[in-house]
Amino acid sequence: LMTVDYKDIIETNYVLSYKLHYALSLVKPNDGYYVSRLADIIKIEQRTKNNASYGLIQGNYRFYTNSNGSYQFINTPFYKNMTIICSESFQSKLNIDNNYSCTKHFHNFSSKIKKISTEFIYYYLKQSIFLIDMLYIGTIIPNLNRFFLSSLKIHVPKDTKQMEIIKRRHDKIQKYKDKLHSKTIDIENKINDLPIIKT
């Protein structure tokens, strides 16, 4: 059983989805942080009109789709700044990129506040992906409404703390990339060392 304050129901346009209210109630400030709605700190970019068929097998830039298959590409990017890419109809699909394009089924947004990094917002949302997942509504094809996304609240630290968090993430990602590269080289060496099969 869950109870919701009347003012919270009003703030969400009288939506009675328990998932939405539960997701929005989970964020409580920690020391050195303040809570902000995404609507107050992000700028939602213009949406493309592209369908998935617009993507190419080869190209200079990434073309994001909701497909879980191979990557697609594009030669002319629609978005040129660092932007967060959030699927409108596919849960847990969140990316960040610059110089890219995508289908029309994505929300694309970036920070509109100078002291708040777009990259920090991305990493925060990425680690709290279950909160975003709870905002999708629908049975056959769950959909993420722009209003619900904008209503999500996040913890925002000082800009120096943001940079520390981003650096830790970068270091961790690089560590995994180095491990992957090392394993790839090891596999290639093992393949090259295989004995020649005489026929």
C-alpha cells in the first residue's frame, strides 16, 4: 500500500500511477547535495524525424535506434553537442554522445545550467536507471512521456564534486577498456599459436 500527498498528485497532472510517485519519492538529499527536478536543469533538444531505415551500415557517426542488433551509422550528425540519449519506448536504454543522430523515438537533452555537467547528469541517471524504468507506462510497448522524465528529481553536488565523480567514472571505464584490450590481444595470440592442420 502506498499513500501520496495531494500536492504531489497535482504536480504530476493528477497521474495516479504508483510507479511514478514511488520513483519520484525515492530521492532525498545527502550532505553537500541539493535536489533538483530535471525540468529545472535540462534543455530538451529538438527531435529528429528519422526512422530506423535512415541508418547506414557504414558511416562517420553513430546512429542510435531501439534495436538491440548491430550498430548503425550516419554521415551527417543531427546533434553536435554532448547530449544524453534516452529511449522513449525501450527501458534501460540510455547513452551519451556528441556528433550523432538517432531515430525520432528518443528524448535528447543536455544541461542548461553552466555549473551542472551534462556528463554528471548522465552518470547519475545511469546508476539510477531503475528510477527511469519505473516511469515507463504501457503494457505492450512501455512509453516514457517527456513530462514524467522532466519530473524526475536528482541529487546535485557542487561542480568540483561533479568533476570528481566524472573522473572516477572515466578511470573505471578506462580500466575495463584496458582489460578488454588485453584479453583481445591474448585471444589473438592464442589463435596465431594454433598448430597448422595438415591435410
